[in-house]
Amino acid sequence: MDEQAQKSEQDQNVKLKINALNLYYGDFHALGDITFDIYDRAITAIIGPSGCGKSTLLRVFNRMNDLIPGVKVEGDVLLDDASIYDKAMNVVALRQKIGMVFQRPNVFPMSVYDNIAIGPKRHGVRNARELDNIVEQSLVRVALWNELKDSLKKPALELSPGQQQLLCIARTVAVEPLVILFDEPCSRLDPESTMKIGELMLDLVRAFTIIIVTHNMEQAVRVSDMAAFLMIGDDRIGKLVEYAPTLDMFSAPKDQRTEDYITGRFG
């Protein structure tokens, strides 16, 4: 395959393109000149020390930063070659296409069933049988169906933390997004629940593009295909230092700062 044909094939597999992205909180320049591609149906891990802008970058992809007063974004992000910052972009529709699972399980104060059905209902699903099927299939996808099939009317807040986080993932997949964002989803969970969610990502990536922010280097190596390493530069701006296939980055990093971070010398 010649170079041009290879480039064309790679472009077809790109789900998100980040082009010269800069983000400001008022006068504070948080992210600087970030450019890289995120591939379709792959798991991309965003790693780096605390405060370097990992979660800020993640929230760029579904425009959650729009909710913060004073935020300004320069550059662009393309989802399937369409700018998510185009004036015509429907942000509600964008957040259906790019779902998010947060650090702390954020189940709603309602039943297990209603936590999952709420999204499809908002997007126009009214048929009870169709909703039942969506709830069942969403719970099957996150391996919770057998545990909860007889407790669908149970308040979601009564579930264990691990079950709550899996329920949040089920709620996200119920609306069939294109991309799922995970913001340190296991930071508050026990090792067994952390392992379950890691295994779940490896299953979900068959259908979805996944981006995960994590401080857990073992998890990054275990589940991700690509890794993006961010850190704060001398100018105090969060920047992309290195982006590569995860195993390549962890076995032969190209930048000394990457090696220092993944080997625990700082961060």
C-alpha cells in the first residue's frame, strides 16, 4: 500500500480530529495548540499529571466546558468531519452522540429502570415494549441484567458504588452514542469493580469509540489502543507531549518527559 493510500485509509477510520485546539478560562490559558486524531472503535487513554488539562480536554469533545462562564475555545474539533463548534451544531444532539461517564457515579434519584429509560424517552421513544427492550439490552451490555432483572423498580441510589457506575454506563449506551467519554471512572471504586469496568470497555469498543482519562497506568496499558500524554509546559499551559499506540509509548517513549512520567519519576 502506497503512502497516499495508507493515509486515506487512516482518515476513514478517524472519528474525532482535534486541530490546533486552545482553551481559555477567562485569561487563563488551559490547553495549548493540541492536535491529534482519535480513531473509530478504539480506546484512547489520556494520561498525565494532575492539573495538566486531561479532564478539560475530555469535556471539549461534548462541549461540557460551555457550561463554565468565561470559557473560550480556539481551533476546532471534527466529529466524522463535521465541526462540533459550528454555529449550526445542536449541542443536545451532540451530547447524545458523545456520551460521558463521570468520576463519581451520578445515578438519578429514581428507579434502576427509569435511570436507563430516561434518555430514550427524551429522544422520542414512547413505546413501553421498546423501552423495556432498551433497558434489558443496556443492562445486558454492562453485565448487570442477571443481578438487577428482578430489581428494576429498586431505587438506583441503593446500589453499590460499582453497580451505580455500571448503571451510569448502561444509561449512556441506551441512547446509542458514537463516542463514550470516561473521566477517571474507576477512581472511587474497589479493585474488583475497576477490573470489571476495564473488561467492559474492551467489550464496548466493538461498538463505540472510547476515550478515557486515567491516572492508573496499569489500566491504560491493559485497555487502551492509543495513549495521549499531556503535561504542563514551562509556560504553565497544558500541552500534548506525545501521542502513540499505547504499547509503543510504554515500551519506547519518544520523549524523555513521557518516560519520566510513566516510570513514576514525577506526577
